[in-house]
Amino acid sequence: MSIQLFMPTFHVEECLAEIRECLEKGWTGLGYKTVQFEEAWKAYTDLPHAHFINSATAGLHLAIKLLKETYHWEDGDEIISTPLTFVSTNHAIAYENMRVVFADVDKYLCLDPKDVKRKITNKTKAIMFVGMGGNTGHYKDIVKLCKDHGLQLILDASHMSGTRLEGRIVGREADVVIYSFQAVKNLPTADSGMICFMEEALDKKVRKYSWLGINKDTYARSKDEGAYKWKYDVEYLGYKYHGNSIMASLGLVQLKYLDQDNAYRRQLAKWYDEAFKYHKNLVGLIPVAKGCESSRHLYVIEVNNRDELLASLNKEDIYPGVHYRDNTEYTMYAYGKDTCPKAYHYSMRILSLPMHLRLTRKDIRHIANKVIQYASL
Ligand SMILES: *Cc1c(COP(=O)(O)O)cnc(C)c1O
């Protein structure tokens, strides 16, 4: 049987029961379950606000948009970001005509505060931090750097659902945190996400921006008395970015199991660690930062013969992935080429081993044995 990199596991009966409620009630859109899920997410994360949206990409865009407006950033102003990420992290910056300035990564594959500091100019407005694979890396140093330089901090927590640092969910230190609940993320729906602003005013505003700039959502309107339900105002040129009750139904169920699921992911990682313990000359491991209880979205290794190894594993019906290709290798971001040598180095040498809830200890041993067999010095 083939072993895939990712495979979402749903609590099917519970999900269907939740969705059934939507169908029977005749309410599948914005409101109802989306509100319930926002409340549940706030309770889980202890973040002050949460707005359910249709993807993390949409959330990242709104984060940049609203911060730009609030702090009067101008076109061409700079945001420092990582080249080792899914491209939507950086596209979100570019959507708003801001310039992505790439800083290098450290041994955690997260932004290296030393290089970030070197890349701050008088046009720098914010830092975009990605918790790679659920790792917090040098997050606290990035928080301090933002404080010292008066920069906003945006946390792309797409891999970080459930990640804790020193026992607490990460995020309060940032201006805004964005989560992805896309199908292969730790809290799978099909496509959705959450945007959590620390400022109440921005939370209020983002609810309008995600619904075309309309100043009342449909659910609130349906509860209005009188004949003037239709008479909302449109305050902004907003987008259709909000989430719906079907996705929220899946989220509500999966959230109940998030900590348990992540604990199993950490167990899988431990089994990989054990298997590679005596093969460190062949297989480089990416450390988890001190104090970080990682969501373990990924298990990344570093090898000398990555492309050959991937081909050999595919022949064995094992399908790892690569997270990520250095974004400055893409035409879009080629202006950043050669500015982040470590990110480039890693991007040529890393692969992500299968990491999902259907894998067993035996699977991990099998995968690890094949990696050891085909990795070369
Ligand atoms: C998946 C992912 C995104 C985009 O998430 P969507 O919900 O699919 O839009 C953004 N950033 C990172 C780091 C991701 O892994």
C-alpha cells in the first residue's frame, strides 16, 4: 500500500451530525456554526478575537490590508518575510503593493532574528513570521525585535494549530495571527482559516472586509425586526472571504480532537527520531525550539542526495514532500535570489516525511529504514 505525505482523518459520524444540523436548519452560510466555531477557537487559543474565513490566504491578505490602512503604510514599504514558506505568505504582502524583503532562516527553518535585523531599513513596517512545521524557532527574539524597532508582527500560524510555547498557545505577542484549516493541515476542514487580531477595532473591521464591506452580516440582519433588513450600508471595498457553516461544522468537531491528534503526531516524530538516532551522518534532523510543544505539522529531514532519495522512496511507494522550495527561485520573487543562502541550501536538501494520523509505528520504521537505505553520504 502506498504511503502518502499527508492524509486528513475526520471523525466522520460527528462531522456528519454537525453538518446535518446545518442542512435541517437550512443555514449553511455565514453565521450560526461560524459563530460557534469562532467562540470555540477563542476558548481554545485564549486569543481575544477570532474571525472565521475561507482560507489562510484570504486571512493573510486581510491582515496586510488592514494593518496597512491602520498604520498608513505606503506602496513600496517593506515587510520582512521568509523565503521558506508556502507562496501565499508572500503573495499576501504583494497583493497590497508592499515589498517582500527576504531574510534568511536558522536551524529551525524559521526566520533568523540576526538576519532579520540586518534587513531592517527605514521602509520596514512589519515582520511576517512562519512557524515552520509547528516550530516556534526564535519567535521570542522576533517579538523583541518588533518591539525595539516599532514594527508590526504578523504570525502565519498555518502550521501551528495547537502549538504551545512554555505551555501557552502562541500568538498574543503578535498583532495578528492567521491559521489555516485547509484539508492537510492539523485541523482539517476542506478549505478555511481563522484570522485573530489582538485589537478589537481591527476584529470588527475585518468582519466587514471579509463580507464585501457590508456593515452587517446576514445572520445579524435576519434577526432584525421590521422591514429594513435589506438596508445595510457598504462602507468598504471588501472581499468575499468569510467562512461558511459547513466548514465550521467540520472545524468544531476536529477542534475537539486537536490536542490528542497533535500528541500522536509528536509520537510519530519521536519514532522517527529514534530510528535516525544512529544515522546522523546520513540524516540531518531539524530541532524543535526549547520550550516549544510543536503541533508537528511536518517532520523534516536534511540529506545530501534529496532528489535521488525522493525518487528511490517513490519507487518504494512512499511519497514524501518538500517544504519548501526557496521562494526566490520563483520568477515572481527572483529579485531576492542569493539574499538568503541558508534558505537556499536547505531548500535543496530537505524533505518532509509522511506525517499523518493513519501511520503506525510499523509504518514509521518502514519509512525510516528505506530512508537510511537510500540516503547517501
Ligand atoms: C497552507 C499554508 C498557507 C495557506 O493556507 P490556505 O488555507 O490553503 O490558504 C499559508 N501559509 C502556510 C505556511 C501554509 O502552509
